[in-house]
Amino acid sequence: MSRFLEVLRSGRVLLMDGAMGTELQRAGIQPGECYEQWNLTHPEQVRGIHQAYADAGADVLLANTFQANPLALRRFRLGNQIEAIHEAGIRLASEAAKRKRFVVASIGPIGPPETAWQERETMQEVVQSLRRTEGDLSAILLETWSHQDFLAEADAALYQLAHTKDEIPVLLSLSFMRMPDGSYNDFRGRALHDFVRRSAQRRPAALGVNCGRDIGMDDAIEIVRRYRQFTDLPIFVRPNAGTPRREGDAWVYPQTPAMMAERLPELLEAGVSMVGGCCGTTPAHIAAFRPIVGAWNARQTPA
């Protein structure tokens, strides 16, 4: 069993990092640019973001690889650079991790493909490319899975890695939208319980929730409680810093580090194995989470 899986199943909570995309925006990336290409063109800025999260106390760093897949990169005429972008992304995160932290590759949904076969084939290409990187890759995160049709991609990744010798766990993170009646559906209107049950049947190493529409800390806490009704898998959460509002040329996220940290104990009580942040969260948010997670882990450790 890998060290990452041992810690994930140990009862200790791992602290993940926060947003990459909104941090790149603060660093100056322009609308229409390829975020993942910055691994090649602006490596110091990407490394600096990873380092800021490491300095804030994150145990898990997500590589800047969310949309580094052939279909997405082709739109920027970068289809032939997927391996270089993956290699640089894992290396930059690994340099900040310094073998003291875990590095996880992020893969976002790939669709809409022309056929289901293309969907699976593209995911297999992404996974194979990531496996060839030389950094310290601890796991692969399938991130922001917003509806059940994407589960064919998850199946392709899980199958690809189940038949290899280099034990790389797959984490699956779902996204939901809150309905007017307080229920939660996937982005095609199907109920949370069905999406969670079908996702858990794939047996990823852990099942998570991130991002979503109008999903805040209250919702994240409630969603974790509902997850527990349908799965015994380790659960992780990466909430947004609230729903953003437009101010001038920028999006402003309302949840400050102190506001999110105040609710963090409820997430821990709900039974998460990992917690971090998604859109709008910053190194300051992760730094605010660090002492709370540290105190929680200290209480869980037998005397």
C-alpha cells in the first residue's frame, strides 16, 4: 500500500491546498490564456503558488493539470504538448512538496466528446501521460465531476490504473447544485443520492465534493453527512470561498479565511479524511485551516 493511502485511511485528516485558477488570475493570467500552459511559460509563478500553499501548511498539493487533456489543449493549438505540460506540472508541485507532502494530479471532465469511445480513449491517454512523469505523483484526482454521464471517464481512469504495477490511487470529486427546495442535484438534474451511489460503486480510493453552484460551507457540511448514508469510502471536501460576485473586472469571493475556518470543525465532525479549498480560496484560507486540522489530529491520536 502506498504511503498516501496509509495516511488517508489512518484517521488523520490531511489538509489539501486551495485554488489554483483564481491564484493564477491574481498572478496576471489573461482571459483566453491556457492556464496549464503556464507550467511551461511561467513556471516561477506556478511554483510560487505551490510554495505559498506549502508554507501555509498544506499536506497535499494539486498539480496545475486540470484541463491538460488533448481535446482542451487542441483549442489552444497545444495538443502536442500534453506530456510536456504534465511533466512540468508534476515537477513544479514536487519541487514545492520536497517529498514532505503529497502531490496529486488534477484531471477535469474531458467531454463533450463525439463518442463514448473517444471519451474513454482520451482519458486513457491523459492517465498514460501522467504515469510517465518523473515527479513524486501520489494520486490522481478526477475533479469537478458535475453529472453522471462523466462516469464513463472515471471508469476509464480506474481501469487504466487498476492494471498497472505502480499503485496510483484515484480520487473522485463530484459537484452539485443546490435546488430551491434545499435538495442537491447533479448538473443535469439527477438527485445527489443516485450520483453518489453510482460513483461509490466505482470504488475510488476516496470520494469528494468540490466547487458546485451556490454551494457554500453549510452545503458542504450537509453534503458530507449525506455521503455518509451511501458510502464507507474516505470523504474529502474542497469548498469554494462562497459564490462570487462581479466587481469591475474581477470576481470577488465573500468567504474570508476566518469565516471558513469557523465552520471547519463541523466539516471535521461530519467525517472527512481530507479538506482544502476550491475557487476563491487562497494560501491565507489554508493557513487559517492549519491549526484547526492540527488540533483535530492531535485529539484523534491515542495517548
